[in-house]
Amino acid sequence: MTDLYDPNRRDPSHDEPDGTTPEATGNEPGRPEGHGESAPRTTPPDPAPARIPAPSPDPTHARAGADQGTQFPPVPDYVPSPEPARVPSGGDDADRIRIGLWGAPRSGKTTYLAALPIAAMQYQRHHEGAWNISGMTPEANAYLAKGIDLLTRQRTFPEATMGVRDMAWSVQGPRKKGKLGVGGRRPNFVLDIQDAAGEVFGDGHPQQAQLVARLARAEGLIYLFDPIGDASEATETFNFLQSTLTQLTAQVRDRQGLIDGRLPHHVSVCVAKFDHPDIFRPAVDVGWVKQDTDETALPRVPEGQGERYFQWMCDEFRGANARLVRDALYAYFDRRRISYYATSAVGFRLTPQHVFDYNDFVQPVQADRKQRLRTSPVPINVLEPLIDLEERVHRDRSRARRANGRFGRKQR
Ligand SMILES: Nc1nc2c(ncn2[C@@H]2O[C@H](COP(=O)(O)OP(=O)(O)OP(=O)(O)O)[C@@H](O)[C@H]2O)c(=O)[nH]1
Ligand SMILES: [Mg+2]
């Protein structure tokens, strides 16, 4: 069993240091609409960004837990499921889809992969049907189970990755609605993906050529842009984009794979660590963030605003070299094939009632010289970039099949 939220359970570790709880402080800005006295947010979802409650008058209050590292709840004794490993066949009719995962060192690639099966499990909370991710080999299953265990039971982050690790996962989704509302296809594919150390994307790394060859074979890319890491020279995004990008273009060009001079990949750009206060607060201030209308009131950058959010991040939030990241993506890929997401692998700290509270949302805290997650993660925009890539790749393949008048590999 995963450490799911039990609405009847009172978690004393979330109490305020003075013995009150966030719900009992009477701090209205932290209460959701329609939840009476005890709900933590007053603001109805609305286009006006000011409706996200302003930070408490004393801005240190909301971050106190993170800074002092003292409010981390004890890690529960009880072990959530890594489900026993079953090696699925993937099914005869399962498509095989190669997706490259790309990002600078420490940008959050491994955490993203660990959060994927969690996001898949949680999908049914807000949608019809379920997504399911399982390993195609015992090793892939072990990797998945370890990631889930880290984030949900140990409530900590993965270690830095060494080298490159290839994996094949079987992914099944709920049947999509067809044209007349019935008879749509049911996504069922084998995902080939790799977890590489960010350094491998850097110029001159001995494994870079091997990694570039993998990216060249991929049909989709998930690109993690980490605005926090971008601020430090060692993890500056552009350094780990440019040289891999030029090598990738050369390889694809050599096999006549460029389309109108650009790379043929579909790309999901994930602006990572959306939950981080140094990203989230400015994003709220500028008005990018709206809250879900359901009882959790989770904050998001609304669908359709992702690209402008990314542009803001590059142009105004980060500056010169981040602008080069944006320019490079636009120069090397077809802009119509790129979509953008404000992503958080670990989500926000939620109240015991499972509601977002702007006065106390910071998820990772420092404890025992480790970063710990205060509540079980509710990932944001982690599954979506993958589902979306699969949909786009599937559409391309169907189009290519129709164009060829036969079943076969997609022509590039
Ligand atoms: N706030 C926040 N921090 C995150 C998130 N994901 C990752 N991090 C932070 O980023 C660090 C690096 O995450 P990893 O997943 O190891 O990053 P990586 O890209 O796999 O790193 P390498 O394997 O070294 O290239 C973590 O230790 C966390 O401190 C997130 O969703 N939110
Ligand atoms: Mg890693």
C-alpha cells in the first residue's frame, strides 16, 4: 500500500510550533473556497492572479520549516508497496516508443523518472481510467520500485546518477474517446528511456557520443530545464544543451533525417521544480499560477500558457544564457513540435486534508543532512509530457502509414 492520505488521520507533525495547526490559525488567506471554517484557502479560482493568497506578512513564516529543518514529520514505519515484480509482455500489439530524457546535471531527471509511476497511479484521482507503468525486465522493475520507495517511504531524493542506464517500461493508459465519443484507441506501448548523468550531455564526456546516438534514434525528447540549477555555472543549462544539440543534428543530418533543416523529434520541455519557493513565489507574483477548482486547490500554470511561462523564465527570470537555451530549442527543433509544462516531480507539501496551503507549501526540508519530503509526493505535470509525446508520435506514425498506403516504419 502506498502512503495514501487518510482524511480521518490527524498528523501532529503538521502542527505549528505553537501547538496550533495551519487550519486553526484562522489565517484566512490559506483556506479553500467552499470548505467552511476549516478549509485552508479562501480564494476561488479566477483569472486574476491576486486570488492566490498573498504570502503571510512575515515572509519568513511560510518558509520556517524549510529553513530550520525541524518540522519534518517522522518517516512512517510502514512500507508502501513496491508491487511485487511482474514482468509484463507489453502485448503483441504494443508500439515501441523511444523517448530521450535530457537535462543538465542535477536538473531532476532521476526524480522525474521516480515520480512517473506515482503520477500514473494518481491519475485516476482526477480523471477517468488509469495509467499503469511496469518494467519490462526485473532490473527495470527494481528501478521503478526503488524510485517509488525513495519518494514515498524514505521521502528523499535519488543520488546523482552515474553513467547511462537504459530501461524499457510497459505503459498502458485508459481508452481514449473516439470521434463520436466511443471506440477510441487505448494507449499501450513500450517506452525505451534512459537515465543518464547530466555530465554525459556535456562537451567532451567519453559517453556523450553514445548518448547522442540514442537521442538520434528517439522520436520524442523530454527536456528538463531547471531554473535553479541554471543559476550555477556547474549546472548551467546551456552548457549541457549546445554541444549535444550540434552533435545530434549532425548525426540526424547524416542519415537524411532532418525535416526542413530541423530535428524531427517531438519535444516536451519541462520547466522543472515548479514547487521550489524561489520559482513558485515569483511565478505567483507575476500571475502565472492558477489553482485547481477541486478541493485540493493544486496550483498550476494553466494549459496553453506553458510556452509563455517558459519564455518568461528565460527572458526575465533567468537572463542571458537561459535566453540562449530558448533560442537553441527554437533553432534546432520545429516550434510546432515543442510543448511546455511547469513540472514538479515532488509537488507541494499538502495539509493533512490534502489541500494546498500557500502559507506552508514548501515540500523538501533539510533533515539529517538530507533533503526530505514532508508529504507523500503529488507530482505535477510529470505524466502529461509523456502521454502527450506518445500521442504526437502515434499521430505521426498513423499519418505516415496512411501516406505510404501500407504498414511500416515511419519515414523521416
Ligand atoms: N524542489 C524540487 N527539487 C527537486 C525536484 N526534483 C529534483 N529536485 C532537486 O534536484 C536534485 C537533483 O535531482 P536528480 O533527480 O538527482 O537530478 P538529475 O538530473 O538526475 O541529476 P544527475 O543524475 O546528477 O544528472 C535533488 O536532489 C533535489 O534537490 C522537484 O521536483 N522539486
Ligand atoms: Mg540522475
